[in-house]
Amino acid sequence: MTTIRTIGIITSGGDCGGLNAVIKGASLMAASLGWEVCLIPNGYAGLYNLVDQDRVVKLNSHETDSINAHLAGSVAGHSRVNISQIKNPGKYQRIKAGLEKFKINGLVIAGGDDTGSVLVDLCNNGIPCVHVPKTMDLDLHTYSVGGDSSINRMAKYIEEIKTTGRTHNRIMIIEVFGRYTGHSAFRGGVAGEADCILIPEIDVDFDEVYKHLKRRFMQRIRESETHNGTYTIVVNEGISDGTGIWTSDHSVKTDSFGHKKLGGSGKYVRQRLTQYLKADEEIKEFYKEMGLYIEEMNPLPEIREIVPGYLSRSGYSSACDINFGKDAGAGASLLLSLGINGVTVTGVHEGEIRYMETEHAIKQRTVNLRTVSFYEAMGICFGRKPVEYKPESALVDSTVSGTISPYNY
């Protein structure tokens, strides 16, 4: 077993809340073990090019203390690089040479499924690493730092956009990140009290969406003394309309991990629902009844979409993510001290560091459809005919608990 003297910390993939807490937690715990800490900049690009650098950032007590755990993003910087796809046949020797140059003999790496897949590759090539789960998509098999921060921001945008919707009697669509799973759209939508949430796990039936929209929108306007109302839809950036085709720009090339940049789902949903409104004479008559109809000027409700984009992952970290980030970062350093690598920290429970093999942690986890039915019973539309929720209950063992986050469902 290699004796650790110096560790390197890497953050990789998309930015999000809690990453600076990971760095701080890992650094503080490493310092308590008597180790030196190096910050390897710009993700795996920085790791690959480490051998060419004259110096590396060392996190002494002053540098560590100056890191603001409340800020989202990462002081280390990021890149999207798949080491296995680099054509240089000596790529792993090059990485090892860079680590040896600065006497780094263990890595703490924070990232999502793509980052984790590279970590598995590095471990299989003799480079000891421990993974801290990080993704606002929440699609790993453990809580991931950044998820709570992003969901809180999404919920705020969803709730606040209703003021515009109510003022103008508009239907508001908010397109959010999430790639091929709908966890963040789902939880952000629930927290923001959206009327409809469209996620990749469910093919969208626009007949059902429009039926739900029409009923709830008309009811709100009718029951308002001033005849004002709105309807909000949260749309994951990648959805399927039932044909199995993602509503994204398919002309965009894939990245080194095989992913296409998704987007445009909000616009797509707006266009589809606008067609329904224009073909619905009952809506026109309803507008006349409510005193809202003006020919050619205000004949129908407007549908608008907004895309918060990177605002959902920027700004400040939630207290949950700061706690989890520090726990997981410190836990990763301690696992390296125990000679454990190739694993993902799942949390720290009563001082016990819990982990799982990274190759299992990074397998995609989708939204549980029973949970969808649970919320359909409360009136939220998920773009399908509601599936009856049949309650089940279980007595939880009081000696067992999960992570700090409520989002593992």
C-alpha cells in the first residue's frame, strides 16, 4: 500500500453548488493527517498536462481558509475531457509522470457519471482515486453535491415567474437542465409548485397536457375577481414526444463522452400547445365571457418559455450542499488514508464514512414512476394519463438512515 504524503484535488464536469465545500473538506482533513494538498486546475485537462507545469497550487492553511464554501462553482476550474479518448498511447504514463513530478500519490475527484467513468479508468491503470459525487442531475446512485442548490434556485424561478404569468394571463414554460433524467426538473417543479412537469422518463402525451392546462387555467381565471390566472410547466431539457426522438438540435455533434447538447424543449412544448389553443373555439368563447377577448390583439392566452440555463447552477450553495460537500470531501481523504480507492463517497453517518464502488455509483438512475403517481394523486400533470397511486407503507428501522439529502427516492 502506497503511503500518502500529498494528495491532489480535482473538480470536473459541470459547475454547481457545494464544490468549494468539497475542496475545503478534503483539504482540511488531509492537513489533519499531515499531508500536503495540491489543487490540480481545470479538471482532467489539468491532470493530463500536469507534467508540463512548473508549479502547482498548494493549499496551505491560508489558501484553504480563503476558499468560500458558500460560493457555487469551483476555485479549481473544470473541463470536459475523457482521458480514454485521448489518442496518445502513453497517456497514462504521462499522467503518472505529472503526479510523480509533484509527489502526488492520491487523488480526490469530484464529478458526475462522466467524471466517475474516467476515475474508474484511472484506478484500473494504477492511479489511486476516490470519487465525490457531483451532479445537479441527481442521476447517480447516491446523493450528489450540487443537486439541492440547483433545485432551490429552480424552485425560486418557477415560483417567481408566476407573477408575470398572473399579470398577463400567460402560460409560462420553464426549461431546465437535467439531460436524460428528470430528477431536478421533478423536484424543482414540485418545490416551485408547477402545474405540469415534463421529464424524459415519460413520453409526453400533449392531449393530456392540454386537457390539464385548459381545465386548471380556466378555473383560475373564472374564480379570480379580476379574471387573472396562470399555468406553469417545467420542462426537462431532454424530453420525448412519444416517437422516441429527443426534442433537441440533432445537428450538434456529440462530446467525448457521447452526449449531445440538449435544448429547445421549452420552445417545442410552446409550439405544440399553441397549436392546441388556436384550434380550440371553446377557449376563444371563454375569453369573450371573461371580458378578455380583443380580436387580433388579445384573442387567446399567450404561451411564453424561459430558459434559466446556467443560472440554475451558479451563485451560492445551499446549506445542505455545503454540509454534504465537506463531509464527502473529508471522507474521501480519509478513505485514501485507509488505502481504499476506486470508490464513491455516499456520505458520513455518525462519523462512519460510507461508500460504494464507483462503477456502480455512476450507473444512471431514473425517476421512480411510483413517485410520479404519488404526485399525480395530488393533481400535478406529468404529461400522461394519471396512473392510480396505491398507498403502501413500511416501518423504518430506526438504526438505519440515509444521507443528509431527501432526494434519494
